[in-house]
Amino acid sequence: MHGDSPYRIMFGPDICGPGTKKVHVILNKDGKNVLINKDIRCKDDVYTHAYTLIIHPDNTYEVLIDGEKVEGGELESDWELLPPRKIKDPEAKKPEDWDDRATIPDPDDKKPEDWDKPEHIPDPEATKPDDWDDEMDGEWEPPMIDNPEYKGEWAPKQIDNPAYKGPWVHPEIDNPEYNPVPDLYAQKEICGVGLDLWQVKSGTIFDNILVTDDVEYAKQAIADLKETQEGEKKAKEVIDKAEAEKAGASDDKKDGADDEDDDDDDDADHEPQVVEDHDEL
């Protein structure tokens, strides 16, 4: 097997960085792999979990995690396995007189006579510098500032459109290419099971893969899962506690070593200086 090997069903968790934590449910139809159009979140902790996909003969499905249903629906609705039942009528067009504007400019609204003001005006507080030479520097002009009286571009107020008919909806017709498939759930013979793995962190274990047509038997197969999870949680608590104590002891040892170094430094600072005796001349 390799990355391009054909398959009938791909099912299971996909965790890739902080952004991807989903359950893949991909079905093969006529040689094309079709992804489910729903987002199913997977578990991302360190404990054992059981993922179950049930495809029923009535063309419905269920996805269970640890025996609890997290998603379900119809195969035809949640995968693009068949052409759509309905399509937009290619002959239908929006009438030319169809008005889909909810509001229109008020025809009676008029722009005030004093509305138009320049956006920028010369700074009235600016003065020409004393060293400004008109012959050398040219004619002095004050810098421009924002005009506090500027109101922007005028537009008439909006009123309800009396001719408004609402958004135009394109009529649909039956899709001539659609043909119902009563046994959409059925797959050709499945002769093997494989694992598609790509990981950068070790420690993941896959086991107890079950393919069956007996739903109750599948549910019974994970009946002891909660007991397993409780045991894992207790074991993790013991490990976490031991690691925390080890880390604390290491920190205490380091602090003690630092204190001892400080004491040595203090002793060195207070150690009496030995002065050699010299004969007087």
C-alpha cells in the first residue's frame, strides 16, 4: 500500500497541529473519493478512544466516539455521491421590472445650500517665517489643515422602496441527470484494512480494528472502554504526580546549591587577610 492506493472507505481521526482535529469519513463512489460535508471533531487527549462508523441499509449513517453518537444523517445529503436532485432552471431569468432594492434615495430630499465645503483649508494660525524670502523661496502659502466644517459627499437619505419585491429566487427544476440509487450504502467487497499514517510524534497505538455487520456486537466490543479509560487516567495521575515531585526536588536541590555558593562567597568576603611579617629596616 502507498498514499495513492485506492480504497472504499477512509475513517478515523486526523490531528495535524492546532488547526486540524477532525474525524475523516471518506466514501468512494465510482472511483472518486468523496469527503463528508460536515466537520466532526475528534478527541485530542492522551487516552484510548473508540471510533465507530455505522452505514445502514436505508442509506443513513452514524458516527460514534466511545459509543456515543456525535454525527449522523443521510448519505445522499452529507456527501456529493450523486448529482443534485434539483438544478436552477436554465430558461428562467429575472424579470426586467423586478425591483430587489429594499431602499431607494428619497426623491424629495435636497442638498442644503451650505453643504459644500472644502475638505482642507489653509491654517488660519500659520504665519510666514521671518526668514522667508519671496524672491528665493517663492510665494509663501500657509499649510493646509482639515476643515472642521467639511461634511463629506452629500447623498440623499434612504427610504423604503414601495416597489420592492424582495430578492429574486431562481426557480429550480428536476435534474435530468439525477437517478436515485436505492443501495447507495453498498460497497463492493472489502478484502483488507490498512492504516494511513503520517506522524512526527511517536506513542500512538492502533489496535482492535473491527469490521462487522452486527451493530450490537460492535457496541459490546467497546463495553469495557470506560473501565480502560479510568485506569489510564489513574495511571496518568500517578505519573504526573511523580514527575511534579521530581521537578520540585530538582528545583530545591538547585536552590540549595545556589545558597551554598552564596555562603562560599560570603566566607571568602569575610576571610581574614594574612599579612606577612617583615623585618623593620
